[in-house]
Amino acid sequence: MESRKVRVAIAGVGNCALSLLQGISYYRAQGTHGNQVGLMHYDIGGLTPGDIEVVCAFDIDVRKVGKPLGEAAKAKPNCTTMFFDNLAFCQAEVFMGPMFDGYSPLMDAYPEDERFLVADLEPVDVGKVLQEKDVEILISYLPVGADQATRYYASQCLKTGVSLINCIPSFVVSDPEWYNRFDRAGIPIIGDDVKSQVGATIVHRALSALLGERGAKIRRTYQLNVGGNTDFMNMLDRTRLKFKKISKTEAVVSTIEGEIESRNVHIGPSDYVPWQRDNKVCFLRIEAEGFLGAPIELELRLSVEDSPNSGGVIVDAIRFLKLARERGQSGPLYPACAYFMKRPPVQMDEKEARGKLEAFLQGSIKEKGCQ
């Protein structure tokens, strides 16, 4: 019996897209008995990473538009590490997408190899391409702050019956107005703002929850992040960070026991360091009170290759969403949103979300993967 496939489109062929393509290729080459390190789930409802097929993509960069996806994903300004170089299967075409607010003029001050170069081409009709390519799931890897562009792609998903995985902090899946539209249309979705597999947010959440469970009270905390990819360059434009700061802050504060003043929490990107390329460094500090009010001070430095760190999360999200489509579900998949995303419609701790995901896999959770 031929295995099922998941037909996927990508909006934004950046470092995260390149890492995802490497992962699909790598685990496909490994096969059932190969190395499965780095995956949270190898098999999800009979679907493996190798069953994901990227059938088209959208971008605005002249070095990517019109090229085969495997070639376009390796083009500048992408700078993530190539862990698995064979992307021969990635022959899907990259189409010119709409601009909207997907480009910050601040980038014009930087060298061409580090920033986007906008192609002088007319954008395609995204909905028409999604239909022609028989796409089931669209992954949004648009730049932070691309709120108008996100809503456009979401509207094209609604028009064509395509599910959305929104990896950026432009609120669609967590916005009642939008998620109710997907619910009424019978389309399952996952979002907003992808967590890394083991990144700054997930570590911060784990430590904050641990202190609360052990009876300590967090008084102040910060999380500062620096990196050298286009994501960090783009976020130098502070006007694009409103929803990013909300997303990251809510993800952490939701795990802190009791009230904490907003002025005592600072979480967000700090600076762009070009030579770091796709390496992201997080500096985290928590100040708390323990027994008798004795002070507890925790400092941590976390260094990761930024884009691959979310690849394993999206490989799972794609397959959970495919399973939900097959089961006729609609709207946000609440446990998947809570486990994979920083700003889900309903926040859950990691253990609760993971438990409900496993129950969903076993078929014991029916409605929206939540009840």
C-alpha cells in the first residue's frame, strides 16, 4: 500500500525553510531503522517526516523567485548550517509572493549578502497556486512584523480550504475573529509563533515552572537574545516587535506562580551580530525568593543553531495537522498550539499539552484535540 503524503507550501524561503527541507531529506534518507535523534515523534498516525512533500513556495527575493526550492533555499541571505546537503528532492518552484509589510526599509543599510533583495516582479495569485498544486497545509515563515502579509496568506487558506501553520507572532490562530472563520470553514490550524525544540522560551518556561513548583516566588526576570540572521536584522526595527514581545512574554509569564509586575519582566530580541550568522545566544536571569525570603539568583547562557531548533517542531505540527484534516476537525488544535507555539489560543503547561497530544494520537480525544 502506498504511503500517504502531506502536500505542503511554504511562505518565506528563509533559514527556517532551509532547515526544514534538510530535516525532511535527512530523515527520509535514514528510513525506518535509521537515526531518529532530534525528533519528538518519528511516526504520527502512520506519517513519517519523509512523507512530507513541499510542492510550492513563495518569496520576494530575486535570488529565490523562479528557482527550484532546493536551490533557492541555499541562496543568500540564508546562512544556517548545512547539516545535510542533498536537497535533490526539492524541485518545487518558488513563486513571487505579495510584498505587503514583509520588508523593513531598515534592511537597506546592510550589505546585500545579509539582507533581502526584492524582485521587481508581479506577485502571483497565491490562492490559485495553492489550488493548482493541491496544497493541504501552508507554513508561514514570513518575517516578524509582516502582519498584513500574514492576514493575506490566511485569507487565501480560507478561500482554498488549506490549513495554516503560523510560525510568526502575527496573531491569527490566537485571534477569535480569525480562528472562528477557520472553524466555520472546517479547516484545522496551528499557531501562533513557533517555539524552538529546546530554545530560550521553552527553557525559560521550564525554569519558571520549576521555581513555582518548589515554592519559590519569582520577583524579576529577563531574557535577552542576540543572533546574526535576517530575523535578528529585521527585528532591529522595533516597530515590528509589538506582537513578538507579547507572544514571548505571555509564554513565560503564564508559567510563573502568582502575579508579577510587567516592569519586572523583560523578554525579547536585543541585537543583531552579523558574524553570529544563524547562531542564537540567549542570556537569561531569574531573581526569586525562597524559604524565609532568602534570595535565589539564576543565570543561564544558551547557544543554539536557531533555525534547525524549530524544524523538529514543525515536522510534528505538519503531521498532526494532516491527521486532524483526515479526522474532519476544524479551527485551532489546542494541545498542538500550546505544545508547539508561544502564543496559542489556550495556554497549557508542557506536560498537559503533551499528554493531550498523545491522547489525540491514540484517538481518545475527538473535538479539536482538546476535550
